[in-house]
Amino acid sequence: MINSRRNEIYNANEVVNSNDLRKRIVNVDSRFRSVLTEASTDFLYKFEHPYKNVIRMRVASVEIPNMWYEFCNNTYHNTYFHICAYDISNVLQSAKIQIPDGNYSAADLIAMIQTQLNISFNTPYGIFIDVTVDPHSIKVSFIHTGVGPKGSTVPTQSAKPFILNFKVPELCYQPFDFGLGSNLGFMNNFYNVTTVLPDVSGTQYIQTSESLLDVIANQYLFLSIDDLHGVEQKTNDNYFQCLAKIIVREDKLNVIYDDGSSLLSNDVIFPSPVDLKQIRVRLTDPYNKVIDLNYLNFSFSLEITEVMNTKMYEFYRNYIWLGTIPSVPANVTGSAQGLLGGKGP
């Protein structure tokens, strides 16, 4: 029902009166950002017209395609590692093992690493190193089974100790998420592998991860709008604030839908009315890195509350913050009674 001064339904209206407060739902879609050369997750959005005397803004919904790559060299530097081992001639060989950017299941990731091991290391040097994941413990193991002449399909001599190097220069300060080794469950970024695999013929060496294989690094995202802050995040070397935390519940190749009910700290109440003409939007990961949606777009809805009544505008503009939401005078009547007690708009 439209609010009116006359014949209104008492206590049934969410706002005071339609000519006192007005709520708008503004849809923000990155397809319609002001500068198309900007990333779809870090852009300037200009409203069709200014929104005057805004006292409250809330993220009402979000729609984000869960299509960013969990394994991405440019963004996360988690697509490679280095390996060193002696060949049959006792010459130390080394190689960079790199997988393509993308999303992987646990089985697909292990299979891809094994493929790249064979191409870049095993076949060229006659060194036989396998990577496996235990289906019960979900731990990853690298096993050096032996060496042989180049081109051989099976080892002819026992293995020797080898080196796994998961170091990534850009991530050396992070105790977690420090590269592909972290995704594979390894807690250190360098291993001189000297553990002998028991109960096998010949001498074989094994290194097993301390933690578990993880192919989904981002369980949540952050939505930032200008300098409007409701959520704080501290990392190992950084601190930042944003408007809302978005929980990622959907699997890859699906769309993250949220009607705002489970968004954390998704609203801002302004101490005095403000005008909104444009906003800077950023969608970031837990480290405040901008999410790369691979040229896909996302959208969200803003619920904006504007003051339309001159007297109420002056009340909000001159209000001294005392720890409660501004409310109407105690002698107010009609549907405005719903605002008594500091409930706010």
C-alpha cells in the first residue's frame, strides 16, 4: 500500500511516509560500467541521475558467476613448481613443472601435474617421478621410483634423493597460499627428499604432504564500494575494509545468487544525508586482489533510502551521533511510530 497522511494502515508500513523517506532499488551491472576498458570487477559506475539526501544504503542482492580460475599464474602464481633429481649418469637435472590456468577437480589436477612431469622431466632425462593422491587421507605424495636411459619406459636403477621447490618469489611472505605447493597440501616451500619408501623393490624416495589437497582456495569474496566500510580484513601484511562479505556456496560453472540475507555487514547508515552520483566498485579475494572473471560480468542491487521531508532532512543533517540510529520525535503519530526506540529507517 502506498503510504499517505490519510487513511494509512498503522504499523504496516516499512517507512514513515512516502513523502518522508523513499527507498529505491538500483541495479548495478558491470556490463554497463562507465569505462569498458576497466575490469568488470574493478570499475567506475555512474548513476543515471544523482540520488539526493541518502541516509542509508544496503546491498540487497548479488549475482556473480563462479567462473574465476582457482589456478592462475598472473593472479595467484600457483601454477608451477621446480624439481631437481639425478639422472642415470649422476648429473643433476632440473625443470619447471607448470600447469595451464584453469579450474581442476582433485583427480584432474593430479593427472595434469603427472602429464607435465612426464613431458618436462621424466621423459627427457629418464627420471621416473610419480605424483599421487591418497583417496582416503587426501594427501599428495611425490615418489621417485628410479632412473633409466633416456627414452626408457621403466627404471633400470634405484632412485636417489631429490628436491621439490615450491618457492614463489611473489608469495614468499605468505605462510599459506604460497603457490601450487600450498594447494597440494605442503606446508613448506622447499624439500630435500631423503625419506625412503618402505616395502618396495629397489630404493625409492617419497615426500608426502602434511596437509590435504585443496582445489578451491576462495571460500568467500569481498565487495567494496568507494570508502563505505562494514567489514574489516587483516592478512599477514595488509589490512583493508569493504562493504560486504560474500560467501561462496555454489560450485564452479554456477552463479552465486544471494538475496542479501546471508551477506555479512552489507549496509551503511550515513551520519548525515549524502548525495550519490557515482561509485567505485571492486570485487576482491581474501587478500584484496581483484577477482578475474575472465571478461564475464557480475551484478548487484543497492537499496538506497532517501530523505524527502525537509524537516526530517534537517534532523538528520544536524544530528549528533550518540550511538543509536536517528529516530523521529517521541510525539510522532501514524506509521512513523514504527521508528520509535531507535529502529531507524
